[in-house]
Amino acid sequence: CSFLLLRCSRSVRRFYEAALQKMFSSFPLDHPLLWDLKVLDPAARLDISPGTVERLGAMFPQLSLSEDRLREELVDYQVTDSKQLPQEDNIDRFWGLLGKDVSFSELPRDRK
């Protein structure tokens, strides 16, 4: 019985190894979109370059924002005191709270 269990475990392991190997060879892990999505990580907000935001804007033309507007939004986000941003580690909740935060959308925009 233990021989069958061991044999079955090895077969299952080989299946998952092959599946992962196929996934890694098929997924576009080096696609710029995946690298640029670091903009969603609040901990990386000071490491985001204007070029990153511009590339994302170009990939999502439905945003209908000019490059100047995207740069302005990035700078506003980066210079905002961390205490004014949601104190949330979960990225989904952080952006959900930030989207609802009226005080953030009303921050002074001295660059306009």
C-alpha cells in the first residue's frame, strides 16, 4: 500500500512540475505591464518614475489622461504625507479607501 502511495505521489509531483514548467514558459513574466504594476504598491510610491506611469497610460488609453495629468497625479501622490494616506497594508483596500477619500481628492494642486 505504501508503495502505491509513493508511486502516486511521484506521479502527482511530476504532473505539477510539468504544469508549472509550461506556465513559466507560456506566461509573459517579462512583460512591462507586470513590472510597471508596482505603482499599485503603496510601499513603492516613492520609487515610481514618471516613465512608468506614462507607459501604463499608453497601455490603457481608455484612461483618457494626458501625460501631463498622469505626471501631476503621480507627483501629488508621491508628495502627500503618508499620514494622509489610508493606513492599510492590503493593496485592494488601500486603493478602495483612497478612492473614497474626499480629502485626498481635494489636496491642493499647486502645479496646475
